[in-house]
Amino acid sequence: MVKINKEQIVLASIIGAIIITAGVLTGVILTQTEARLGYTLLDRMDYTYDSETVDSITIIDLMINNDEGNIFISYEEDLENIFEAENRFYGKKDAIVQDASEFIGSDDGTIASISFDAPAIFDTSDSRSFYNNLHIKIRADILVKYTISTTLGDVYLVFDSVLTQTVISKLDVFSSLGDISIQFGDNTAVESSTLNTHILNGSLDINFDNVELLSRIDLWNITSDKGTIDIHMDQSDIENNFNATFNIATNSGKADMRYKFPESLGIQISAITSTGDISSDLEIPGPFTPYQNDVFPAEDNYVFSFTAGTGSIKIKELVF
């Protein structure tokens, strides 16, 4: 038998207390980082989608208009329900929780329609002003159609899961004054002919790594007005693909893409700017003569069209 002396017990207690305290502090810090100046966390409201036919649902049509507040969406492998959400309701001194919006859900036995509509009610200078920060988890085996918009808020979408491939069948995301971050992992698939991701200001970050295309992408609009577009695209381990067309456009912002493609994929890239700069490690002949790799046109092709007004364009190969 191993004897434990008094000093060891005290040390273990201290370490345990530190771990517990660190966990509590982390939770407090995370909550505080969501709180804007002058706002306080007033309530946390949970929502779980449930119905008599929930076991047969394979698709979620998710529509979120959260005018003021952030939106966090991720997938969970073994989520008990198909959809779980928490609204962290922040308000100024005279805000009341009864003003908070609620999730609304219904289904036809196969498709569940879930919506959240929270327009701005009070001006941010009003003592009754509030905002909703939405934390959403979706079970990984559910196919999802996304329609998301916010004015004063950020959107964070993490589509990857560990074991189950997540499938995105619609992606329509807009933020006016906030940022958008979309993480497609190597266990993600896209089954949609059109996708739209747009910001007016802020940043639009897209990480697209070894994503399987289950259908042709006729057009993916990745656009901004004054914001920054940053695309990390590594499809080097994808063998079977479909054709895809990408429109990357900004007015006075900048658009950057770092890329890695399989050798069998046909690539065409054009880049046009009014008064901005174009930087690329590819030889793009001119504004109306695109770069084409040696195998273009191939059985499967990616076509990129970069445009900028006074902004800049940078296209660089990923180096590992």
C-alpha cells in the first residue's frame, strides 16, 4: 500500500482548487468577452427542438435574423437532441427579459423549420437596449439549410465533426457591421448549387479544407463592401469533385486567398481591380485573360473571379 502523507494531501487540494477556480474563471471570462460596455448578462434561455416525429427528421431549415448580437453554431456528434440553443440575453439597466425573442419550430415529419427573429427594438443609447447572443448546437447527421443575417453582430459557423460527415445544403449568410467566420472541416460536404456570404464591413473568413462537393456549385458569392475577405482553401486531398464557380468581390476592402489544389483539378483564375493592387504567385496574363493551369479544362474545374475597386487582391499558394 502506498502511503500518502499530509503534505501530499494539502498539495492535491491546492491543485484541485486551482483547477476548479480556473474553470470558473474561464467561464466568467468567456461570458465577459460577450458583454458589451454598459450591458449585463440578464438571463440564459434554453431551446430544444422536440416533436412527436423528431426521430424521422433528416433536414433542418434554419432561419435566423438576429439584428443585434452574435451567432455561434457548431455540430456535436452525440447530441441528445437534433437541435439545441441557448440565448444569452444581455441588456442595459432598464432592459427586461420579456422583450427577448424566442425560437419557433415546426416540421412535416422530415424537414424541421426553425426560426429566430430578433429585430432591433431600442436604440443602443436607450437604457432599455438589449441584444441576444445565440449559442447553437446541431446533431452532426442532420442536413442543414442556413439563412442567417445580423446587423450589429458576428457570425461563427463551425461545420466540422469528428466521425459523422456534416452536409450543408444551403448557405446564405449576411452581416452588416460584424464579422463572419466559416470553418469547413475535412468531414464536411456541400450539396448546393448557389451559396452567398456577404459583409458590408468587418471581415469574412472562410476555411475550406478538403470539403467534399456533392453537387455542382454554379455560383458562390463571397463579397464585401469595405471589409476584408480571407479564404484558406486546401482541396489537395480531394479526388472526386464537381465543377465550382467562385465570385470573390470587394469594393474598397481587400481579398486574399491561400490555396492548395489536387493536380487533376482544372483551375481558372481571373483578377480585376480598378485602382488597387494585385499580388499573385500565378502568372495572370491580364484583367480579361485569366490564368489556367495545365489541365484546364479538366473533368472537374474550379473557376475563380476576383474583382476589387480601390481594394487589393492577393492570391498565394499554401506552403506547408
